[in-house]
Amino acid sequence: MKYVKKIIFAVVAVVAMMSLSSCNYNSLVEEQQGVDQAWAEVENQYQRRADLIPNLVNTVKGYSSHEEKTLVEVTEARAKATSITLDASDLTEENLQRYQEAQNSLTQALKSLLSVTEAYPDLKANENFLNLQAQLEGTENRITIARRNYTEKVAAYNTAIKKFPTNIYAGWFGFEPKPQFQAEAGAQSAPKVEF
């Protein structure tokens, strides 16, 4: 009787491993890890941008002391954006939207800061400012690439958990859909250019 129980247990274990293999459990884990890695890179690039801002603000402050309101707005937007952290395990539509709104506020504040600098020819010629501006521009490009990579990983993952027969098992093992970035309000409209 003792050997029969061991044999039955071994057969059940083998059947369970085969069923996990047939339901693509391991590939779902790999897809989920890909999403988590891509999200980490998005956060990394946003952090890079946030780290550049104090130097940029201080450089501008030295040239434009009466632009205090704009400098305060940038500083406050940075503080808000860096106060919102989002772990890959907490990626929901609501959390991602809140995170994206804070990042968009910072983007708008930076645009205001950079437009104010147009009034200061000495600042625009300052080597430190030009270097910071170039780094910020490069970081914005990295953010775009990181977001695109995240979007691609999420699309692959969400597709994988919805395919039959994997969709049957995905819910059993807690593989839930991951949210995508949403376009900013008004992004579908072309900007108005006037001369």
C-alpha cells in the first residue's frame, strides 16, 4: 500500500508538470518578467529626467531671478512626479494614469521653463545650460523608447494570457492583464502653428 501511494503521487506530479508545460506557464512567467523589466526601464528614465531638473533650475535661476513662478512650478511638478512610485506589481489602469498625469505635469512645467529661457540670450549661450538642455532632450528620447518597449511587452503579455487554451490557466495562476499608457488629452489633434 505504501508503494502504491508513492506511485500515485509520482504519476500525479508528472501529470501536473506536463499540464503546466502544456498551459505555457513558463512562457507566461517570462512574458510577465519582460513587462516588469520594461516598466523598470520606464521608471529609470523618468528618474534620470528628475535628476537633471535641479541643475537646470539652478542654472536658469542664476540668469532669471524674476522668473520665480516658473521655477517654483517646475520644482513642485518634479516633487509631485518623484513622489509617485509605481511598482510593477501595482500596475493598474488607475495607478498608471495617476503616474502618467504627474509625469505629464512635469513635462508641461519643463516646457514652460524652456520657453522662458528664450528671453535670456546669455543663458541660451551658457555652456552648462546647453549641456543640461541636450541631456534633457536625450532623456526625453530615452523615455519615449522605454515607453514604447513597455507598450510592446505589455501587448505581447496581454495577448499571451488571452490565447486559448492558455487563457484557462492564466487566471488560475494570477496572470492578470497589464495596463498600457494612454495618449494625453488632445494628442489626436495637430498643434496649431501660427506665424
